[in-house]
Amino acid sequence: MSPPPSDALIAILAIPLASAALLAILPGYKLTARLNVLASLLTLLAALSLLLGDRPEPGNTLFIDDLSTVFVVLGSLVGFTTSLFSASYIGHELEIGRLTPTYLRFYHAMYQILMFAMNLALVSNNVGLMWVAVEIATLTTVVMVGIYRTHEAIEAAWKYFILGSVGIALALFGTILVYMAALPVIGEGVDAMVWTVLAQHVQDFDPALLDLAFVFLLLGYGTKVGLVPLHAWLPDAHAEGPTPISAVLSGLLLNVAFYAVLRYKLLLAANPLVLAPGPLMITMGLGSLLFGAFMLYKRRDIKRMFAYSSIEHMGIITFAFGVGGPLANFAGLLHMSLHSLTKSAIFFAVGHISQAKRTQKIAEIGGLTESHPLLGWGLVLGVAAIGGLPPLGLFMSEFLLVSSTFARAPLLAIPLVFGLLIAFGALMLQLSGLAFGAPHGPSEPAHASYLPLFAHLALVLVAGFYLPPPLVAWFQHVASVLA
């Protein structure tokens, strides 16, 4: 019999699920916005309690370890701060009539369903249940991307749905192949789909089936990660959906899909006859980095530009874990965490900027540091961080990754550094027009909640100077497990 899950593990699933049911029946945006923030805060507190060691023994359905704890805590933090940002952002969209109460009827309920699905994927001990959870998260975000009900928003939602469905179908086929590889060794039934059982017997699985399975799994879940050439849905979804969903997509959902890839990479690493997944991850990671970097130069829509930045950074993270080794894995974990904080902060700033300027067109936005100083300088700091400028935290993660790559595969460091420099140049070029010079274009007072924006940027700035020893030890342990 499976051991009972811990209270914290139950809470990170039960709180968003129960909140979604309650929010679905409550009227009024202000009340549901406050309850959404409260539910997200309670989920974050439950996630933080996992750091105190409240972890049960793995069951057939749920389990938690150091790797999944990283993703759960990070996701809950970004989920909470995004709920704060969403309250002011969506409230202003209602005031100006861009959204209506009818369209927003289930917005907060869907937000909590998304939190539930992502947490379920992260703590699932069953490969099939994890697949279902990622599918629920995908379908939820599809609906939220199309919430404006414009032609462009509906088109973006359909593109996301179609490409996401292709990706999830490939991931399902890869999951079935893993189950087929397990059948001769474990036998039929639930045990052949349980992560912890699979890990104990994977060395006896057919390596050819596992090789083929990982190709489909990387392509399938890689679609959700936004890796090239499976990225086409991501820029449209960011540009046409509400900005809180852009923050959630870049800060949370891409990480959840990548978590699935890491789990399978860990599984395959235990079978010495399986081809190393690293080269495939390195190839897709470098391709995404270079493609995203070059695409930053010609963007006309500010949200679409930062969507390509997300593709670039998910490429960096994929490359890091493909290179492997304790240092590269540590750099990948650090980069993933800081990218989530930084990119969501950038979208917080961009969301309020687009409301104040009444446009997302880069050509019609300028002189932000003069017209809207707090938002303008917040954007400057966020772009400096995402570009990897010292002393901000992403500089450290990129420096560690470049150092590790030079040590393990010097030739790969050349395209890596080239991609980083190209992306940095593009971002600085775009930022000069957005933030500096004489203000132009339409302008209104910013109705912004600055706390989420500057809280994230403060964490990223502090990380460039100091990482708490317990956090370093935790990341080092996870990196060594992944290695």
C-alpha cells in the first residue's frame, strides 16, 4: 500500500483545485481577484513548507524530491506574484472596456486550474498522470490566450491548440514506448508507469525502445518548452493573450514541460546501453538560442520580442542540461530560476507600459524613462538582467555555463558565446529606442502594481552578489543527481 501523502503535498494540489471550484461560482471581479491572490499565497506557503522536510515516501501516484521541489517552489512564487500583477492589470482592462465581465467569468478559476495542473505534473509519480496534467495546463492556457475574443487572439489560441496537440500527441507516443519497454521487465499494470519503479528496473529495459521514446518525448514536450523548430505557437500566444498569461507561460509553463524532459533524461541515464540524450538536447538548445537571438532584431511588437527572448533562454537552459556535469547542471538550474523571475518581471512592466501607451508596437513606444520613470527604469533593469549584464544574477549563470562548456566541450562554447552576444546586442538596440530619447506616441498615467515587478528584480539583483549557502547546497545536490 502506498504511504499517505504529506499535508504540504496535499495542500499544493487541494488549495488551487478547491479555489478554482469556489471562484467559478463567485460573481464580481474585485472579490475573485482578491481570493485568487489569497489562494496563490496559501499555495506558496505550502510549497515553502516542503523545504522544511515535510516529504512523504513515494506512492504510486505522488512523490516529491529535491528536483521537483525546485520547480514547485519557483512556480508557486511566480504564480503568487503574477496573481498580484493580474489583479491591477485585468482591473484596468475592465475599466477601459477592452475586456468584459462575461469574458472574465471564469478567468480566476482557470488561473487556479492552471496552478493545480502544473503542480500535479511536478509531483506526479506516474508518467501517464504527468502527461494528463501537462495537457490540462495546455488546454487551460489555450482558453486564456483567446480571452480577448479578437480575430488575432482566437487565431493565436487555435495555433497554440493545434501545435500543442501535436506536441502532446508526440509526448503520449513516447510515454507509451516507455511503458512498452517496461512491460517485459515489470509486467502489466500501474507499476510499469511509476517513476520510482521504472528507475529501479530501467537498466533492464530495451535500449532501442528507450532511444526512440526519448526522441518523441523531447519533440513532444519540447513543443511546450518552445524549442526550435516547435516554437511557432509561442510568439502569437504571448502577443495576443493577456499579459499575466504571458508571464505565466514564460515563467512557469515552459519550466513544467522542461521538467518532464529532465525526468526522462534522468531515467535514461540509468541504462548504460541507451544513447546519451545530451547531444540531441545540445543541438535543439543551440538552435533555439541562435534562432531566438537573431529574431530579436526585427520584432515590431514588444510582447512578441520578449517571446523570442523566452525561446532563446529556454535554448540556453536545454543546452546547459545537455552538456551535463555538476557545473553545467547547476548553471542550468540557476538560469532557469532567474529567467523565470526576470522574464515575468519584464512582462509585468510591458503589460502596464502597453496599457499606458495604448499600444504594443515598439515604434510607438519611446522615452519611457522620462514619461513613466518607474516603469521605464524597471524595464531597463529587466532587459539588462535578461541580457546577462553584471552584476545581475543571469550573468553569473551564463558565466558558469560558458566556463563549464569551455572545460567539457570547447568547440561548443563558440556558438554559445556567439548566440549570447547576438541576443545581447539585439536587446540593447531595442531598449535604446524604448526607454531613452524624447517621449512619443500616446501616453496615459500608469495604473500599475509595482510590487511584483521590483520584488522580482530585487531577487535577481541580489542573486548576482550573494546566494544563500543552503540554496547553493540544494542546487548543487540536484545538479549532482542530474549528472
